[in-house]
Amino acid sequence: MRTSTTARAATKRHRNFRGEAFLVLPSAGRMWSACNVKVRDCWAVTSVTLRRCLKLGAAMAKSKFEYVRNFEADDTCLAHCWVVVRLDGRNFHRFAEKHNFAKPNDSRALHLMTKCAQTVMTELEDIVIAYGQSDEYSFVFKRKSNWFKRRASKFMTHVASQFASSYVFYWRDYFEDQPLLYPPGFDGRVIVYPNNQTLKDYLSWRQADCHVNNLYNTVFWALVQQSGLTPVQAQERLQVGEVTTKEVKLPAEIEGKKMAVTRTRIKPVPLYCDIIGDAFWKEHPEILDEDS
């Protein structure tokens, strides 16, 4: 509805001695002034209201129940140390049987574990290298990481939850014909290593363990699948010392079952390599570089 010429003529703008605008409108044959529109006054009122709300919130947070925070343990990891989170599959012997894993190694399961490790490293950029075998994976956070104020519980829970959810999420990509019967579980622990040598020794320990386990399992399942022995008979026949001697050569198809994931720039890349010797560390000096 258009404003009549008389109404438009009656509408006037005036300025007071401070230069602030007043709008005069006609109403019921009389002129009346609207409230003074001042932007800075509106901001002032809003600011006062906001301060009152924040003060009320702070008062509510400091309640008599706040003392329960004193029971929280201080789990801050030592500064300038390597933080390692190692995950292990919970009761994966049963999980492997229920989901028909191939023996002695199921390539689908191994590749799925590596995919989960890559996902964790993509989400948590402070991880410089991860090493895995079978149903376990170790993640190494850089020495200068201040992620979540270096709280061990945060390191462990974030890695475990991201890894477990990725395992379920990517399951169908690797086990197309095998449905996931129940969700897997992973437990975790946090270890702190003070220098480069102890970190390398830790990773060497895990790879040596991988070598021994693969060698034992390969011979064990060969006795069961090829020689017709029962698992009990194969266990009695096979002595650990017998398969850990240097005279027994690890089959070529098993050599690729040790998995290391490192970064090329910012993308996690899986490698199948020997990390016990110095060659790996000379080829990838950025892993131990504190400024990496």
C-alpha cells in the first residue's frame, strides 16, 4: 500500500544539537516521535547482557561439586620423549576363526589393518611412523607433540577408537564375501621412550617378534595342513627353539607380512621393509628429525 502525498509530506527528519536523527511520523492526526535509534547504545546493551550471562555461567561452573575433578589422575607424558601407542586385537584368535581367516596369514586381514593404520595417521598428523604385524599396531608420535597437552589417556583413546571404527568401516572393502559377525575390540597401552636409540630398539623388538611368530606359525600350519597332524600333535612336534635357529629360512611369501607405515610429505604410505638395520633409518631420516 503506497503512502499518500500528505503522509509523505508529514513525515520529516530532524536532528538535535548532537546530530542524532529523529524520525517524526503521523499517527491518528497527531505527530509523535519514535525512539532514538542509536547503534552504539544497542551494542552497549548487548555487551552488558553478555557479560551478565558469562558471569552467571562461571558462577554455575564453580559449584560445590567441582571438587570431584581432584580425583582425576595426571597422566601427562614426559616432555621431549617419543610417545608410542600400541594396539592389540582383543581375543583375535576367536575372531579369526569365526571369520574364516586363512592360515597362517590372511592377506585380507593384513591389508585391512594397514588401511586402518593409514586412516589413523591421516587423522592424527603428529604420528610419524606406525609398525604392525598380525593383530597389533604401534603408532609413534613425534617428540615435540603437544597434542591434547600430551595426556596419555587422550593418545590411547583417540588412536584406539579411530582404528576400531576404521576396521568396521572398511571391512567390506577387503572381506567382500565374509560378513562381519560381531564388532572387534582393541586394547591399547602408552609407552614413552627418551631417545632415538630406545625408539629404534622398540621397533626392532616388534619386528623380531614378527619374524619369530611368522616362522613358527608357517611351520605349524604346514604340519597341520600338509602333514595331516592335529594342532595338538603339531604343537608337540614343534619346539620354539627349532624354528628360531638361523638354519631355518623364512619362506619368501611370508617376508611381506611385516608392515610399516610412514609419511611421504603428509600422505601415509605403507612399506614392507626391514627396520632393524640402519638402512631404513638412513633412507628415511625425516622420521627421527625433531623439526619434521
